[in-house]
Amino acid sequence: MMKFPTIASLLLLQQASGQSTSCPSDLTQSLSITDSLTLYYDVVGDIFCARMESQSDGYLGFGISPTGGMYPADAVIGLPDDGTVLLYDMTAESTSGVVAMPDNMQTLTDTSIVQGGGVTTMTFARKLDEGSYPLVVGDNPCIYAQSTSNAFGYHGSGRGAFQLTLESTSDSNATATTTAAPSGGATLSGTTPASAESITPAPTVATQVSEPASDPSSGYGARNIGTFVASAGVVAAWFGM
């Protein structure tokens, strides 16, 4: 008699092969980071599914930072002209400090970046518990970049930080407040982020700065499965700490 695999055996096979749960086409949680930038997301099993929509044409970035500053941080950067959405290690306030992670660490799935009608949309999925800075139940300092240019470079005021608070609850609430971006930042010139082999990373030192912006001259594991909610406050800077 021919035997067919059971559902349990198929699930075990999926886990053993490293396949992850697929993200839904419709994400149920949303967060207005700015008036023109929205993060849609869901947590499916141990996967963080995300879609960023910007009301402008330009590259996008989402990062997890322990300080709310540009570095040290793990970042997802989508470059429309290259059609790439990759993981980067943020090591310094300069283009040379934006380092693409090695191929064996490029673990994002469901990636895309498309433009149309003046809107840029970036999608990605990552495990909650991976990289140097996992997403956890509780407060997660995050950073963003929203450029008006497809070329990777200095993004002006289109950067900041927000707090993503994940909780095991069925209630959801997301708010965002904006403050002045801090001063400083990298002078970027439209160059592609460095590869992991091309530079020696700078020391990962970061401070929280609160004074107003000036011209730049220098440069996951949620271990409980459940439904998550977010709240946010834009308080800092992306490339301009």
C-alpha cells in the first residue's frame, strides 16, 4: 500500500530544510513613521514581515540600532536602480561604513523594491532572532532612511529613529511623534555601499545627540509566539548622528 506523508511529517521536513513561514500578502499592522513613510508589518511564527511605502522616488532603509543612532546597527537597504534589498552592517558615519554583509549572512526573504506613481515600496522578511541586533518582545530602537534619490548617498533630512515596541497582546496601537533631527552626518556622494571585503570596519562607537540639524561634514529574537503591537517616536537620525 502506498503511504503518503502526514501533515506533521511535512512540517518537520520543512523545519529541517530551513524553510520559513511565508508572509501574508496583506499585512495587518501599520506604523506611520512620517507623514510620507509608512511601515506595514506582521509577525508570522519567528519571522518579521515588513513593507515600507514612501511617497517619493528614492532608496529606503530600515535598521535596528541599540542606541537609536546610525551605528552600530543592522540595516536593510533597498536600492531601486540596482533592484536589490540587502542586509548591511552599519559601522561608521560614512559610505565606507555602510558594509554589505557577506553572502552567507544575506538571509532576507520575500524581498523587492519597486516604484510607480511617485511611490517607492520595499518589502522584506527576516527572522526575529538573527544578526547582531535581534527584534525582541519589548522596546526595539529602530532607524530609517527615506531618500528622494535612487542613487545611494546623503539623504538630507530624510532620516530618523523610532521605537518599535513588540508585546504579546491582542491589542494594537501605533503612534509616532517627530522631533528635530540631530546634527552631524556623513557626506555621501552617490556611491554604492561598500562590500564586506572592501573596507576595514571603523570602531563601533555611537552617541545619542539632541541638538538641531546642521550640514553633514563627516562622514531579532522574540522568543514568545503571539500577536505583536507597536508604538513609535521619531527621535534621532539615520546617517546624521
